Amino acid sequence: MPLTPVPLPAADVLLDPAFLSAAEAESWLQELTSTIAWRHEPIKLFGREVMQPRLTAWHGDAGAAYRYSGLLLEPQPWTPALQALRQQVEESTGASFNSVLLNLYRSGQDSMGWHADDEPELGPEPIIASVSLGSARRFRLRPRPAAGPAHPPLTLELAAGSLLVMGGTTQRCWQHAVPKTAQAVGPRLNLTFRRVGNH
């Protein structure tokens, strides 16, 4: 399926719910969860240090360092699997990426709080391509306080194999989150391909 616009003002959001087949998505999930060197690190949140409610990994080109919430991430090299996925994402989006942030949500109790990917090294209008593997989880979008348009929050159910692309002024005007769920869900792996700096 082609990427289809998600109707949001002051944003450029595209979705392909079947970017990968079910078999491809399951194969990538098994390979990546077992071969990536996952980290469980603290971040600074409202002035205090807390453990992230998920596992993470940062891979990319040499020099593609990334800083968020008090963390400085130096990239691990691309693995063959990540290189192959990057190529597929670049062919679908027409964009080029030099890094990827992986988030592994081990259960419904793992989550991602409200934020925007607006770090300086991403540039003023970053293109971020997000591939979801494993259990479907709710992905929520809401206008940024004082910066976003008057619009109700939007919830998307991102299933295994889906590709979500955020570009334009999305990060300036909107925040996004993956909330906890009380439902019994299995692991979800999310890969967000990015371009940092001038690499």
C-alpha cells in the first residue's frame, strides 16, 4: 500500500499500515530483539533521573550522535538487518537517513511519554520514519501547548508492519506518545529512522 496522508492541520503525517507483510514483520521482530544490544538507561525528567520504561538502542553512521533528555547517544554500527530495513524505508519515503532509534516495549506497562522530536541536531523540519513490529499499540498525537493548532488529540493503532512518517512542521506543532495499556499485550519494537547533523 502507498503512504496515505493522515488529516492533521500544521502537520505532514503519512501512514502505510501494511509496509511489511505479517511474515516479514515477525521475522524482523525475532531477529532484532535477539541480536540488538539493548540498553536500559536513566533519563532526566522534570529535573530528576528516572529509568526509561522501555529498552533502547541507537545505531547509525559514524559521528551521528544524538542527545535527548540528558542522554548522549553514540551510534552503534549498522547491522545487516538494520541496513536492509533502512533501504526499504528510504525507497518508500524518498528520504535518506543516517541513524535509527530502537525502542523495545516489553509489555503494556512500557511506554513513551508526551514529547516532540525537536532536538537541534534533527533540524527545523525533520523527517522521521517509524516502523512498528510486534504487538499493536496506540500512538497518540496532540497539539503542542501554545504552538499547535486547535484540534482534538488523535489516536492511531500502529500494527505490526506499519510505517508512519512525520515531516514538515509536525514536531513544531504536535507532540506524540505511546501510553501504557492494561491489556495483555506482547512486546512491541519500534524503529524511528532519522537524519541527525550534517552527516
